[in-house]
Amino acid sequence: MKLNIAIIGCGDTGNKHASAWKTYNDINIVAVCDKKIQRANLLAKKYGSNAYTSWQNAIAQKNIDIVSVCVPICFHREVTVASATLGKHILCEKAMALSLEEADDMIRASKKYNVRLLVCHQYRGISRFKVMKGLIKKGLLGYPLNMRFTEMREVRPKLEMHELHKNGGPLHDFTGHLFDLARYLTDSEAINIVANGTINGKNKKRLKTISKFGIDTAELLARFDGGHSLSIGLSWGLPENTPGHSQELIYGPNGMIYSYDPENTNRLIGDLSDSVQVIMKNSHGISYFDCDKDNDGPHICISELIDAIKENKPSQFDGNQGREALNLIIASLSAIKTGELVYIK
């Protein structure tokens, strides 16, 4: 069964989707779309596809089976609902939407028209997090777990990231990955969250054209059932050319695990590396766990979407899972706005 793909959005993410799709057998990228025709033409030439500037025209092609949605978050609902209405399956980038109402529209449309909707929280497929998950499942850290993720970066060259009405700001765009990881690692759900946030990107030269900023810097603390906790420290508002820094630490009553990359000390959470290791420290000393080589981009999500279509298999990336991550993003923004503890609905 050959599957034909349309990629909507030909920026960095669209290119990653295209590269990932082409590693699978029986896949044809038949349409690519971007409002900038030069970007669409470059990607179309690379994969022998038709180039469009109208996403409506691109997804309307009858031979298309799957639409990869790689446009700013503000367009996710519109493209997804229209694709579902035409009977196309959807692979949607994170964050799923700007609001829970938009996410609900997307899920309803996928159910109504009997198509599969997956959301790209592909960090679950990164090797070091799978290694961590295995150590946790063996009970080597004990319970409950405390998860601490930090990521510090310069203001993003992708300007839509900072626009409140496009990608919602870096907190909205990025933290869903970490909320989803916490759910994956603990098999538990968040109960409440408290947060403090601000905007550090203002007055940075790179962002001079931003009309309304989303939050780019925050400290978040979420409590999960089972007594687990998640702490996120985030700033994507540092000065231009500031080297990045990240940390991934998980600890419990019996020990701790964290990632270490001797060849790339500035590696960020989503970056892949052949030299990264997971290190565990407990009363027995220090243990080192090698990680498999990772594929860049949404490979694991694509693999599960293909299985969902061809074999009717469930997926850990379905729209409901994407909504859960979005729910925690929305709760974080509410906690920052009100200064209060927000309970997760």
C-alpha cells in the first residue's frame, strides 16, 4: 500500500518531516506548500513533488493520503480540520493548538471523518529517554520521582516562535514536549501546577519586528499523581549568540539518572548525539548506559501513523495525548497570569 504525502510548511520543520517520510518504503511526497514559493520550490525539486502556495489547493489533491502540518500553531486547527474533512490522515506538529477549544475541534473532525490524527511529541522516541524509561520501570530509582528539565537558549531566529498569536511564545511552543515526557516517564497525570513567567526577548535586536510577545522565560512546578513532580526552567529569551545549555535530571529515594554528553556540552534537550550517555548514581556507585543512534525529526510518529493506517493500531501520539500536553501548557499560562495554583481539569 503506497501512501502519498502533502507537507504544509516548508521551513526547517517541514524539511525534517520530508526527510523523515522519505526513509520509509512505499511513501511518495506528492505535494509541498509554503506561502514563500522559493521555499516550496526548493523542497519540491528535492523530492519530485508539486509546489503550492495555497494549502487548500495542496490538500485538495485526490491522491493525497496524509497531510504533515508544519505551519505555525495558529493554523493547526484550520489545516487539520480541512484535511480531515477531505478524508486525509494528519500528522500535526506540536503544540497541537493555541487553545483547548481548537484541539477539541481537531479531534472531533478526525473522529467524524474516520481519519487518524497524530501529534508530534517525538521526544518519547529519543534513545536516552527510552533508556531512562527502562531504568524507571525497573524501579531502580524508587518512587515517587522528581523530574527536573532546564533549557536556556538565545532568542529564536524563527520569529513566529515569539509571536503570541502565531506560536504562542516559546513556553507554549516548547514545554508541551516536557509535559509529555513527564507523563511518558511516570505513566501518571498532572494534578496541579504553579508557575512564574516573564518575557526576556523584548528589546533584543533579532526580535524588533515582533508585535506582541508570548512568554519566553519561566519556572514551572507541576505535581503529578503518585507523588511525582516536574520542574521546568526555561528561557528562550537570552541575548543573540548566547551558547545554549540544558539539563535532564530525574531522582527518587534510591538514586538519580541524568544525561551527559562529553562531546557536546551545549547540547539542548531536543538535540541528538552519538556520544550522549545516561548516567545513574546510587548507593552502588556510578553506572553508564549507552544510547542508540537516533533519527532526527518525527520518525517514531511517522512509523506509528503508518501502522495506525495500515494495521489499525493505536498510537501513543494520538490527538487525545496531544491535547493532554496542551492542557498543561494552558494551565501553566493561567498560573503565570493569576499567580495562583492551578488544578488540572
